[in-house]
Amino acid sequence: MSIKKLKKAGLKITNQRMSVLDYLSDADERHFSAEDIFRDLRLNGADVGQATVYRVLNQLEKAGMLERHHFEGSKAYYELKSKEHHDHLVCLRCGKIVEFFDPLIEQRQKEIAEQYGIQLSHHHLCLFGYCSDPDCKLKN
């Protein structure tokens, strides 16, 4: 994540902001709760408090650098803002999140919106179910 984007958003470059951004940019996964980020940063020796992580995530979201999702329950998940639109599949058992894009689904949504006289500005599609990963079944 670019320092230019932080400056453009009017945010100062702080160690805490850079720690959160570096974590999100370098991670193999793309979706994290604030608790995940805080725990992993502390385990890796970062000097950051839980309240600071929440505050930084809110600031980055307001600056348009992150997206917040509420997939299931009240826990928020964050991901770096992507230029390409995508939707999500979520396993209700293990919490696995899969991103996908399907042009047929996108087209059908536009058709349905037109049918009802709605001009779409954006949307979020999230499908819930149970994954077939053998490790998932072992978790419960």
C-alpha cells in the first residue's frame, strides 16, 4: 500500500498505520478481523494496541483504502480495496472466505435491477454454505 495514498487521504505516516498496511499487503489471506490483525501484529513484535488497530482500520476504510464486510454474525472483516469487483463465498463452519467473479451473475443482476427500475451503483453478493475441505470438518 502506497505512502502516497495515505498522504492523499490526509493521514500521517505512523508506525502503527504502516504496520497494519504492511500486514494486510503481505498476508497470504485477504480477509481479516481486527482481532486477527492485532493478535498477529503483537505476535510479530509490533508495538500496537487493540484500540489503535480498530482506529487505524476505521481511518483506512474512510480513506477508501479498505473495505469492511459483515459476512456472518457481527464480526467485521477487512480487505484492501480492489480495483476489480468480486463477490464472496463463506463457509459457515470454518469461516473460509473465497472470492469469485462470474460475468453471468453480474449481467443477471443488472437485468433484474433494470426490470424493477433500479439503477445500480454497487452491490455485495455473499453466498453462505459449507466447504468440502476435510480440515474444515475436523474443526467441528
